[in-house]
Amino acid sequence: MIKVAIIGAGSLTFTRRLVMDILAVPELRDTEFRFMDISAEYLEMVGNVCRKMIADNGLPATIISTMRQREAITDADYVLSLVRVGGLEAFQKDIEIPLKYGVDQCVGDTLGPGGIFYALRTIPVLLDIAKDMREVAKPGALFINYSNPMAMNTWAVRRAGGVPIVGLCHGVQGGHHQIAQALGLPQEEVDFVCAGINHQTWYVQVTHKGKDMTPYLLAAFEKHPHFSQTEKVRIDVLRRFGYYSTESNGHLSEYVPWYRKRPAEIKNWISLDSWINGETGGYLRVCTESRNEYKELYPKYMSGELDMIKLGDRSSEHGSYIIESLETGRTYRGHFNVANTGLITNLPDGCTVELPCYVDANGITPGWVGALPLACAATCRVSVNVQEMAVEAALTGNRELVKLAVLHDPLTGAVCTPPEVWALCDEMFDALAPWMPQFNGEARTWADIPQPNGGALRFPKRA
């Protein structure tokens, strides 16, 4: 039996998905799950729905719910973070304050002022999780992070957490599905290699039965009846760079300085048929509108009006496959967020990169990629510079470094002068102060704690 702690487990949709993915593995059906959340209401609902799924399938798995993080992590083999620090209240500030200064974000959870301040309030929470892991989890326990901003969060934990961590996202899988659709090919027949940084990862190799399909992508997307209208930014970047990006039209548009800097022109690059295609504050709107969805869905799941996830109906989320491979030795290949240790030669060592990794009973082994295409690398390096300053600021409480990070953000720099950036940041510091203890006069700075084994994600096989 393994023990899996899920911190921030109050997400009804995502938590039950992860639980059923893990329980799809026959050897893991007696897993003990520890759910922890700061909301007693959400914690109770998620726990009851997942217990019902387990009981309906006659499985020996168990769930322990607690509002005490340390209790959840005690003796855990794996610790998963789903936290969103500050919730919708802070998220609203991430979007609305920058917009006053002309910084138009669709999501605001990865780069830009929203992503930077999201990291500043999330990193302390993740380091507290890491501290509990060092002290009470099983030796070698793996920190699996789903919390954005992925690159900055995992970078900070590698520097100051003292535990092995891997970051997981599903953008690569989503783009793979799109590419297969655009080419008119079965997804299982389309192979690929993605490399870059989270949310700016590039399909540097796409093949079908050994044939290089990269030269055919632009024409395929341009003639596709849906993608040609909803992915205009991604297609324009593909046209100019020669490579398709993993992330949605809305996400990609806010990471570069070219598509959202003139309000009158933004409409030329986005589609409003779905928030993810670039709507201003689209994700905030959707999250706000669905904030009470749990209360509506919960009784329907419990009564059987809504179908539960069927045992064996497994998603493409990487988490369960990593745990399965580490526990059983079955090999798995996926694209994860890990430290750059010469793996992408034209991105800085130490930053967080997303690239192919292999997992078996010995651990997680990242694959070597080499050099990214020059335009892809140049775009990533701009973001890495911002991430590096933001991580350093989060660990030291340096306000001026935060402002320099925002100043160097590509979209912010396209629309704001330096005095405007300083004013924007001061306003965000004031509005978000309750969630950023390291900037509130509290002595919350962290010394660097080297990751075990020099950053390698390889562990001795458990007895």
C-alpha cells in the first residue's frame, strides 16, 4: 500500500480524476489517499464523492480527509499540490490591476504581472509543503506539482525545498491532439518531441510512420475549419518560427509582446467562442461563474444522477503513470517539468524546462534535447529571465527585484513605461499583501537547500 497526499484537494473535478487514474492501476487499488484543503466544505464534498466511487467499485482504497497539512503528509510516498493561493479574490487582482495599466491578460497564471504575483504568493506555500515533506514524509517521497506558475514554482522548490520535485501540465497532450486532428491522422500514429519551458514548449519533431510532418503543419492548420479561426496567434507563430507551440491561443498571446499590446487590434488575433482562445480575463470569468458548481454537482454525484468516472477510464494526466512506473517498474514516457542540466543547450542551466522524460522503478530520467530552434530559444530565454528574477524575489522578499521582473516581462514592456510598471507593482503589493508574508515585514526568507542527488529524480527502489 502506498500513501498519496493531495494538498489543495478541494477541486471536485480534478481530485476525483487523479484518484480514479491512480486506482486504474491494479497494483495501486489499495492506495491510502490523504486529502487536505483549507475549505472544510469542499473537503467534505470531494471526500464523499471519492469514497462513493471507491465503494461503488468495491476497491480497498481509503481516504482520510484533514485540514492539517502535516497530518496529510505524514508517511506519504507522494505529495501532490493542487493549491491556488488566494483563490478567486487574489486572481481578480492579478487580472484587473494590470489591465488598468494596459496589460491585457487572458489567463494571467504563468507570466506577466498576474503570473509573477501568483508565484510570489504560491512559492511560500509550496516551501511549507516541502518542509513538512522533509520532516514527516517517507524518505525519497516525490513532490508532484500541478500548481501554476509551473516553471517558477518548481524552480523555487528545487532551490529551497530540499525535496525531489517534478512539475506536470497537460498542454503537451492537448497540442498533440490538435496536431493529429489538423493532419487528419489517428493521434496514436503521430509521434513527437516537445521541448522548451512550460506553456512555451515547442513541437520540435512531429512524425508519422517515420515521415517528418513538421513541414506540413502550417498548411494543415491554415485550412482546418475550426483551428484556422480559433488559433490565429499559434498559427502566426508557426508561420514565422516554423514550429507549433503547446499552449492555447489565449495563453501564447500573453507571453509575447506582439498580439495584445494595441487594444483595437486584439480582436484580430482572438476568438470569443471560448475563453481559452484569448478573451480578456477569460479564465477569471469562467472560474467566477462556476464557483458554486460544486454545490450543484455534489448532490447529483451522490444520488447517481450524474455518472461517476468508470474504473479503468484513465485520462492522459501524467501523475498516475509516474506513480505506476515508480512502483511497478513499467516504463512510461511523458513530457515533464524538470531542472535544465544541459538538457536544452541554449537555455540557461538551472531553469525549469519541459521535455521528454522516462520513468521506471529507478526514477525519472530526463531526455537530452540539445539546442532548440533559435527563434523558439530566444522567446523562451526572455521568459526565463523574468522567471529567474521572480524566483529570487520570492525567496528573498526583494520588492525592487519584483518590479524589475515585471519590467522585463515582454507584454508589460510592450505597453508600460518604467514609472507605470513601478506604480502597477505597488498597487499589486498593496492589494495582495495578505498572501505574501515575505514582503510584509515578516522574516520569511529561505536559504538555498540543495535538492537530493544533485537534482536528479532517481531513487532507490522501495522495499
